[in-house]
Amino acid sequence: MKKRNGFVSNSSSSSFIIGHGEIDTVATDMLNTLINDDSEWPRSDIANEWKSNLSKALKMEKVKNGSIGITFPSCNYDTYIVKEGNRIYVSTCNNTDWSEAQEGVIDFGVGSDNGSEDESHRRVQDSLFFDLRDESIHSCEKYDLDYSTITKCPEKGCGGGYSYVEKDGQKICAWCYKGVLGGKKKVVKTKTMNMEVTNKHIKEIINGLDCAYDQGQEINSEVAQEVKDYFNKLLKQRY
């Protein structure tokens, strides 16, 4: 069973389907329930950030139409919420009492503990999710039961590796959400540019600045050097 730091529980996964509901209501009720359930976790600053990110997510057309869902941490298993038609599919952990968010439930399941037999968890497995932790978009958590085929997480002190989410074509460690499993290609996030770029693209930007400057284009040399230094720093970091 998967365990996360900050919780003490022997609980397992769970899931449910709401027959006629709105993802706005379900996601807001579940996040508030989680925050109020344990006053020591998450911290108030983190909780406020998640609430702010939830507001952003609920304004996204892809969330409204069910193209992507919403995810956030909850006890032993992360919570995944996605809309399909008039139904809201939820895969989560039963350590928290979600009863306030379960009005209109038409089916209860066991979640990822037996995903092949669980309609709701099967549905979330096919979706991408907006993560309230960092506003990234990735798949539902998956498990690699063949330990010989997946690399341990390279992040110091993590120890994860058998579970992952898929993001930008890569397997990202589902424990720390930083380490890239089984590959050297790293994805970096530059919030100031509001996009994600690979190391290859960073190098192309640096080369482009050099070429533009050599060709005599009007680029402030000091600004260009600052940009190059910043991207060179990113290339040396681990993500």
C-alpha cells in the first residue's frame, strides 16, 4: 500500500460516481473537507494556494467539458475528479469522510486497489488532470508492478519509482512529482514564460540570441547575457 508523509492511516482507496452533479461543487466540497479534516495538514499557506489554483481550474473550458479533471493529494491515494456528461467520477482515499460531497452518488467503488473492476477508477485512468499543487497537467497515477523495467526516482531522499504519472511523454515519480523515471530527458518549467520547455529548446534559444547578436540585430547585450545565464543555470539543474 502506498503511504505518504504527513498521514497515519491503514486506509485503502475508494471511489464513487455522482449521477447528476457539477464538478465545481464536488471539487470545492472535497478540497474544503480535506483541509478542514486535519488542521495540521496542509499548512494554511499551502491550502490557500490550492484554493486559488482550484479557482483557476474551474474557469478552464477543458475542466468544464471534461477534457481534463482535477487532482490533489489526499492521504494514501491522491484524489482525482473528472466530469463526463452529467456524471462526476471520483477516485480517492477513504481515510477522509467525503459524505458532504457525495450527494447524488449512484455507485461506490474501491478505487485503484482494484482498478480493473472499478468503473470510476477506469474512467480516471483515461484522463489528464490539472494538479492543484503546481498547476501542471499530467495523467492519473499508474503503478509498475514489474520492478525490473522502471528506474528508481533520481531525486535525493525520495525513494519512489514504482508509481508514476505521465507528463509530456515522460514518467514522472508520483511520490515527489520531480524525478523523471527511466530517462535522461528532463522537463523544466519557467513560470515567467508561462510554458514548459525541454533542455533542447533552451539551447536553441541561447544559440538564437548568439546568432542575432552576431548579425548586428538591435539586442541589448547585457539583457541577452542575463537571459543566456539564466537558461544555462536551468540546464544545470535537476527537475
